[in-house]
Amino acid sequence: MSLLKLGKTNLIWFGFALFVPAGTLTALSQQEAKVDKAGYSLFRPTPRDLMRDLAADRPDITESPYTVDAGHFQVEMDFLRATFDRDQSAGGDLRSSVWEFGSINLKVGLLNRVDLQTVLEPQIRSRREDRLTSTLDKASGFGDVQTRLKVNLWGNDSGRTSLGIMPFVKWPLSSSGLRNGKTEGGLVVPLAVDLGHSWSLGIMTEVDFVADGGGGHDTEWLNTLTVGRNLTSKLGMYVEWTALTGSAPGFRWQGGMGVGWTYALGKDVQLDLGCNFGVTDPAADFQPFTGMTFRF
């Protein structure tokens, strides 16, 4: 199905993410040329005094355009993440809960503008109860494995804006109560804007190709916007809005919002906690989480 059929709103989001910073590209390139880090790689690590500030793809849903410095490693993980939902559409009464323990994103800086990521879900427990039929389905075990490659296009080390692209693939592990056993993937385009006075803006558009259960794939399009502020030198917070649309027959638009906080224990360690909330019926009701990020 053509991505154009996903609606004008999605195209506006995508165009905005690409158009806004375009006029600043030349200036940003000149600024970044002041410190040439292009020669650093996995086997020639960036000196610690040249490393940029810690930037993570968590805790919000909006991904970061910044990459891990070349030759360094970063770990982003959930201590705990839970998802709760009650679906009473079509006269039904389904209640579900999913608990994730220790889900982790392992990153390594390959080049100054490129990092490689592996996302693992080592322990998931799900419970789905149909109150009308008195049936209960449970599953637990290892979840999916995903590989992502992030490339920063500009603004990695300086400037008021930064843009990245990140293709990813979910590997077709054997099917289970938690995995569909299909290859899936997509592309993420995140934009970050420094608004000044400790305020920041993040915008992301993402296209996913998900298995349709019949041997093919449907398209889903996720758009997000997050506004963050540093409250102190260590404490920060954000508010986020999300919208998910899809090409599958009967797909219902899912809208959500989230709020979260981050706390820096040092230059290389950050704790976080927050909660996402569904604002439309098809979206999960709420999803509390807590986790951390550290690098070395």
C-alpha cells in the first residue's frame, strides 16, 4: 500500500521534520568543522574530553538523532515496564497486562556519526483475560531481537538542530506466545531542536512494516512530538504526544501522551521514570516504566 494513503497529516509531519532545519545545514557544517572527529572509529576511540553530552533513545518514545561516540559503548535498559489495557469495544470485556523485565538496548559507536544497536527483551510475562467467556491466556519468556543502525546527518556535536535516520529490523525468531516469528522492520527519522533557556523539542516520524498474518506486511506510521526542560543541572522532565496509524483493514488510530523525568548521577549515568497514557480507545490504557542509561 502506498504511504501516501496513510493521510495528509503524516506527510505534514514528515515534511516538517525535513524542512525546518534545511536552511541551517551550511552553518552547522562550519561549526562542526572546528573540531574534526571524523578520524575516530570503533578501533580508534574518541578521547573522553571530546565526547558529547550523554544522549539516549529513552525514556520517551521519540528517538534521539545523536549517536554514541566512536569506540564507546552505551547501555539503555528498563528495570521494569508494565502495560495495562481494558478493551470493552463491540460489547466485549478483555483485560490484558504485560510485564517486561530488563529489556535492553546495547549500543556501540562505529564512527563519529554512526552507531550500531541491538535491542533484547530477555523476560516478558503477559496475561490476557476475557471476562465474558471466562478464558485466560498466559505467556512468558524471551521476546524479540532487533538490530538498528543510526546515522546522524548533522548536528551531532554542535548546532541548534540535529537530524538522524535509523533503519531497523526485527529478526524472525521461532514463533511463541510472545513472538510472531516473522521478519519486520522500518525506518525512523528523528529531529532534535534546542529551543534555548533549557527547553528542547523532539520530533520523530517512523514507518514500520509489520507482518499481517497472511505472509505479507502492513504499513504503520508513528509520529511523535516531545517537549523537554532541564529543571536543574541534574533533573529534567518531558511531555510527549504520539499518534499511530496503519494500513491494515479496520486499523483504528491510536493516540497517546506521556510524561517522564530523568536524573543524572554523573556525566555517564542517568536514571529515568515515567508513564505513557492512551487517549484513544485502541491505545493501551497506561504504561509505567523506570530504567537507566550508562556509557563507557
